[in-house]
Amino acid sequence: MEKRTIHVGVHYEEGSYWAQVTEWPSCFATGETLSQLTEALEEAVALIVTPEDEEPAAIQLRVLQMELTLAADRPLVATRANPSKQPTLIARPPRSRDPHTPWHLRGFHRRGEA
């Protein structure tokens, strides 16, 4: 099985995805979801690499690398000095295993006392 790496630009517009292969500008695909886009892109690549007089070959795409573009209303700055360090958790006090609700005995008087 022959393997080749291709570069694909994926775009999200108006509720659906579209992609174009950088090496072959005429090779593009669309899909409502990323899964549908991948299937359509496999078909598009199969049509590009198969000679016209042959049946399109089965193509499998695997994602090897991703490059993402971030967009936000506020500055995108890392706020943690060391993102690999786990945040410190505040320890909770131990909970009682007693299933009964605690009684609050304020104002409790013994019989005969006022």
C-alpha cells in the first residue's frame, strides 16, 4: 500500500465544513460534520489519483498533524506558567457516614427547667 502525505485546509462557514487539498487545488470537499467531510475528502482524493479509465480506488485518510486558528473576544494569552502542572485541589473536610440529619439543640431545656 502506497502512502503519501497531503496538506488539507479545513474551513467552517455557515454551519458546515469545507476543505481543499493544498497540493491539488481542484480537490475539495464539503460536509455537515467533520466525519462527513472526511468521507467526502476520501472520495475527492480517490477521484484525483485514479486515472479516468479506472474505477476510483479506496482511500483512507488519517490525521497526522493539526494546525488550529483560535478566535476569541478577549486576548488569547496563556495564564498558567506551567500548563503541565496539575492544579492544587483544596481538601474538603471529611464527611460523616451518619445518614441522620444532625439535631440542633439550641434552646433545649431539661424537664422542669425553665
